[in-house]
Amino acid sequence: MKNSVLWRVVDNDSGAEAIVSTPAEAVAFINSRFDTDENDEPFSFTEVGPFVPKPLGVITAWAAKQDDGRTDGRTAPITIRPVVTDGAIDKCDAVVLWGDVQVTWDHDVYTVNGPDGFEYDVADSAAELNEILDEYATDYEYVEPERPDSHARPSQRELIRYGAQECASRFGHLDDDALLWLAATRITLALWRNTPVENWHAGRSPLHDGTMMRINAATTRLVRSMLSFDHVDWVDVGLAIVEPSRVLPTGQSVLELGLACHNPDDPAHEDDPRDDLAEMAQDAIGWGRAYRLHEQEFGLRTLIGFFCAFDNGWFGAPSWRRIVDRFVAAVDDRDHGHWRVHRDQPWFDEWFTSRPADIADNAELRRLLLAGPDLLSEAAAEWCVEGAIGYVCRDDHANGCERCGVPPATESSS
């Protein structure tokens, strides 16, 4: 298959797609699922390139080359710990490098996402991916691997200890309130955002990006209210998140939101949300029981520290205030560094003239964002998302920032 031509079969209505090796397979795939009239064209055909290897093998081969051709299985003397993302262990569709660089794989192309989830580049061959990884490698310290199998997925015990250490090394001292808010963002991501709720949100859905931001913020607020360094009932936290009657900022319950997104005629939204919520509840119970045991083994503070190893730029994370300040500064300044990658977009000029009246005042916009995006109106939240608030640079710019055009600080002469 390595050198064979592939074809991407795309359902133009739902966006669902499949990769096949011949047009004949594509036709067979269509005929097996749909009854089509002679003049209908529900699918389109696009020739794509040959299969590219799955990313983990490419990355470990690249790492061996970095380490003078070593091929004994180690990942090279660089702080590269490829970790297959959740849900992709068998397929190896995505690999995380250095904690903030991720490589994803779509049969015929690699996508490399840098810090903050910003898409830096794509490659359609292992050679091109190697060139991109070479550029990233210059920013990371070379060290000896911790053990021969350091590219393998770490155990939960290792993850918890590593996460608590990373929290301290990445953020230094965070007071208890800040730690619990950061933990709430990560728990919300795991038990709400990265669940069937994301399928409700995907494709053609009434759950728009602005609405999703408000709902995520409200869920984070709920989780934070249930966290304490005195006691946490982990099962209750999980069940509270997926409670079908929980009222969201839209005025809907969780179940009503799922039903509004349900569409049995759309493969992307055909699953019954009641089944989704039942599955999420079971997962939440299992999650809660596991973390109750983890708390007994590691202690509550270490477990909270484990949740706080990464800042995803959400409301409640340490970087949120910086994101808000930069976004508010950018909404009146078309030359702001935030617009460097957006300035040529067709929506750019129109966006500046479509600002909702309830956030016309920058002080009020800043106040509401800092208090929580769930307090924004629907129109205001959507406007902020369309203005790429999710892509505001979170870097502290202490040493400059190429992305934002901030030059490095010059060293003062002694």
C-alpha cells in the first residue's frame, strides 16, 4: 500500500469521509450505504498522495538519527517523549512531543501543531516531517533518555508524579485558588470537552463555537466549586458534570442541548444523546473511583498538582488574564501582533465593524471575560471566538516572540 494511490471519499452533506485505494472501492463503499438517483452526486472524489507512515515510527526514526544513528529503541538524547494520545493507542493517529508540540496523521498527510494549538505546518512525507522536527529540536535541551523504553506510554503512577513535578517546574508558585482553578480546567477538558459532547459540537451543529466557550466556562466554574484541598468527592464531580438536568448558560439542560444537536439523518450526529450521557456517566463513575484510590496513594495535593501540569489557555488557567489583556488590546488595533496570521482573512475587516453593543466598551469586555465567558451574551461570545481569542499568544514575551513580532529584549550593558 505504501506507494499506491489513495482516494478520499467525502460525503458533501455530512462531511464524513473514508480513504480507499481505488475509485472502484469508493463506488462500492457508496453503493453499500446509499441509494442514489442517476443524476445525484452525494460524494466527491479527490486523488490524494501515497500512504505516509504512522507518526510514532517516523518520530522514533528521526530521533535515532539525531542521536548519531542509534537504533536500539531509545528516542535519542533529546527531551522527546512521544506519547500516543488518548483513544489512539492502537491506530497511533497522534503523538505528543515535548508537551506542547503535537503531530497528527491522516493517512496521507502529517499536521504539526505547535504551542497553544497553533498550526505551524503540514507535511506529506516522512522527509518533510523530519525537516519540521529539525526546526523544533533546536528549541529543546538534549539529555540522555530516562530508560530504553522511554517512547512507550507511561503508567498512571508515572504520569501523576511527573504531572505534579511539571506543575511546579512550569508555573512556580501558584496559590491554592489558582491551582484549583487550573485543575478545574483540566478535569472539564477530560470529562466534558473530550467526550461525545465534542461530537455534538462537530460539523453542522447548533452548538456553535461561542456557545461551546460559554458552556465550557460554566462547567469549569462548577468543577472549581467542588474542589478543595480539604476533601474532593471525585465520583460526585464527574456525575455533576454529566448530569442531564444541569442547566447551561443557554438556558437548556445538558440533555436538551444533546437533543438539539441530535440528527438521525446525519452520520456525525446520529447517536442518541441519552445513550451518550449514560456512557459518560459510567465513565465518570469509573474515573471518580480511580481518582479516589489515587488520592489515597499519592495524597490530595499531589493529585491536584498532576491535573495542573498544563495550561490550555481556558478561563481559569494562569494564562487567561494575559490572553484577555492581549485580546482587548487587539480589538482596537489592527496592527496588533495578534492579527499577524489573521490579517489576510476575508472576515477580518467585517469583524471589526460587527462588534455587539453590549461589549462595545473595552472595560466591560475585559470585565466580563475575566469574570468568565459564560457571562457573555451569545452574540458577544461568538464575536470573541470569530476574533480568534482562542489563538491569542500565551507566551510571556520575556525573550521576545516571533509569532507576535515582539523582538527579544536587548541585554543591558554592565
